[in-house]
Amino acid sequence: MATDNKAMWQAGIKTGLKKGWDGFLWIMKIVLPISFFTALLAWSGWLNQLDFLLAPAMDLLSLPTMAALPLIIGMLANIYGALAAMAVLPFTTAQMTLMGIFLLTAHNLIQEGIIQANSGLHPVKATLFRLGAAVATVLLVAPFLRDGQTMAIPVDVATTAAIPFLQMVKEWAWATLELSIKIFLICMSLLTLLEILKAGGWITNIVKLFSPFLKIMGLDKKLGFLWMTAIVFGLAYGGAVIVEETKDGSLSKQDLEMLHLSIGINHSMVEDPALFMSLGLSAFWLYVPRLIMAIVTVRLMRLWFRFKKNEH
């Protein structure tokens, strides 16, 4: 028995370290070019030329115009690209927190919208809902972050063109190196832990442990495995599992819709918030507002379904 346990631990650690390293290399392929491209745009002053187009939308979100670039990258691509852009632009802690809340809800919309479409929710509906939830959550949180929780801005984007090109590259390289080290530690530790849990067969027990929490979220316990898959692995990484598990038709359309609305707001709750916390952001604001939004949304959907049923 002891030998089996030792072999299980070794297998989990070995697989986790390999996945962690592969994941880190994959992320770096995104982070390095996007962060440099963003730093170059900021240095050139080109971002300022788009003020008239982007300022109204960013003002609504209590963000500066230059926040549009990481938000657009995140919505079309993924968290890593957005994070790379944020790391090299001069944002306050409060601004980065609002951006983090928005992006944790509305990122990788094309790919994840297709995944949700293949497992029970129309992609347009999924995308519009996630965008609406992201905007609503930011609008509700913004008043609490306007005062305090700020840090000194190292350099204004409007004046970055005055900085010599080589100095800009040096500052980019140092900021990116610090971010890369943090991402490396997060990838290696989290993915190794997850593989150990999988190798030991503990994931099922963890799902059972979270059953009471599913009630709070307003979801049926039969959705526990799918919900846990999205919470731990995200929609992109856990997409194959989610799609396969919904093929047998054992879940109703209403169950699937409420599941998708919930995990659209809250997914990849282990890795993604940890990446934003590497920028010094508060875990409270990255977790709690989205949890509350997911709970309220599912409860409202239940009331809506009940209302429609009574109408007929």
C-alpha cells in the first residue's frame, strides 16, 4: 500500500511538473510578444490617438482610455495576453482591480462561447451575458475603489515617447521578467497540486465537499462535477469534459442554462485570480463580487423560469 501511494505521488508530481512547464511555455509565447507590443504602443504615443473612440466606454467603467487595449486583448484572446498588457502600462491598483474583475468574467469570448454552445447555451447569448455581467459587476464595485487603494503611477503614457527606445526596452524586460517568474511559480505549483489530487482520486471527494456550496449558488447537486470542472480548470481547459458530460441528455435545458450562466461569471477560480494577484491585487475583490453576481443571476433565472411556467 505504501509503495502504491508513493508511486501515485510520484506520478502526480511528474505529470504536474510537466504540465506546469508546458503551460508556462505556452503562456510565455503569448505574454512576451503582447507585452512588448503594448509597451511599444505606449512608448509611441499611438494609444492617445484613439481617445475620442475609446474614452466614452472606458469612462463608463471608471477606467482610463489606455485600459481599452488590455480589455480588448483579453476579450478576444485570453487572460495571459491581457495580463501582459496590464503589466507594462501605468495603472493604479484600483484601476487594475476593475480590469481584473471585468476580464475574469469576459475573456476568451470566441473560443469559450463555442464551448458553451456545444454544451447547452447559444454562443451569442453566452457572450452577451458575460459582457453584461462584467460591465454590471464593475459598475457596482467601482464606487468602492475610487478612494485609496492606489499606487504611484511610474510614468504617464502621454510622455513615454520622450523616453529613449532602449530605456523603454530595458523597463519592459525587467517588468516582464518579474511577471514571468510569478507566472512560472503559479503554473508549476497549481498544476502539480491538481495532478496529485487527480492521481489520488480526491477530485470526486472535493466535489462532494462542495455540494452545500452548490445550494448557495442556486444549482442542483447533479451539476456538481461540471461546475467543479469549470471552477478548477476553466471553460477552455475543461471544455472537453463539459461537452462530453452533457452529450447523454441527462440534464435539462434549464439546468444547463443556469450552469452556463453561473460558470460564465465564475470559472478557472484557482489559476486566473492568482495571476491577477501576482500584480498585487486584493483576492477579496477578485472573488467576492463575481460570486455574488453569479448567485444573484442564477436566482433571478430560477424566478424567470418559474414565471414562464406559471404563465402556461
